[in-house]
Amino acid sequence: MDHLNRHTSLLVAIQSRCTLQEAAIGWIDKNMVMFQFKKNETILQAGKMCNYLYFVNEGMLGGHHFNEQKGSICNWISTEGELGTSYYSFISRNPSNEAIESLEASVVTAISYQKLNELYCLFPETERAGRLILEEYYVRLEERLMALQFRSARERYELLATTRPEIIRRAPLGKIATYLGMKQETLSRLRAAR
């Protein structure tokens, strides 16, 4: 399998933001890790340090917190071509407050914290790509926060259905409901009314 097949999401993400030298592509090919996860497989347990940034090649990942009163609350969902990680833990090197799981059978390309910093040192042009990828990740999280605080349940559902229809089609109903900050019954009514 050549590097374009093995590390597609990561290479596309980087190359859409900067031009990579052949040496950088070779380095990425040798230093990235491929993981395959079964549906509902735990990738990171809450309380453990997150050592990888995951780029989804196929499938869907989700991050969730556990709340004693509300149960599991989905914080983010990433699909093909997107980054998924416990970013707080990855950057701060502290234990994660959230767990990461595969919401579908998934194939991901991952880069460790150590290897990411090596990549940035060896190929400084990749730092710009990394910054842009993480800015997009942050914007997605901020948009979700704003929607939870200032939009109605119907507006949140419609926004997700418009901007990320693959989540509506593929993610488990319970995950979508907690991601949108509503009960599953409310989500079911909104879907039926659409």
C-alpha cells in the first residue's frame, strides 16, 4: 500500500494548506501510525493522557464526557477528512476529561505528540498547516458551544442537518441528541417533523 492510500486524510489535510517536499512525505509515511477500530471501540479512556491526533480516513469518531446525572454526553464528532482528539490532553499533557470512541468501524492515521513536534522541527512549513487544521477544529467547537447557548433545539438540529448531514445520517441517535444538548425524545420529534 503506498503512502497516498495509507495516510490519505493526513496528507490531504497538510497538502491543502502547504506544499510538502518529497522528504516530508517520506517522513510522514515512515512515522505515522494507522489504526483500525471496531464500531464502539474505546480509543481513549477518560483520565488517561491523549498521545495522538487522529485523522479519520474512514468511519466516525466521537469524544464524550460522563456526567453522573446525565450519563454520557457527546462533545464532538469527526468524520472522514477531519481531526479527532482530546485536544486539551494532547496539548497540555494532562489526563483527558473525555473518552474517545469509534462510532463506526474506522480507519485513522495518527501522529503522536512527539512525532508532531519532530515534524514541525524538521519541516517548518508543516507548522502552518498544523495551525490551520487546529484553528478549524477550534472553530467547529466554538460554533457548537454558541449553538448550545443561543439556539433552540430545532435550530441546533437544522444547523447540524445543513452543515454536517453525514452525522445526522450515520451517528447513533443517542450521540446526536447529547451532541445537540437535548433528550433523545426531543430529537426523535424533530426528525419526524422534518
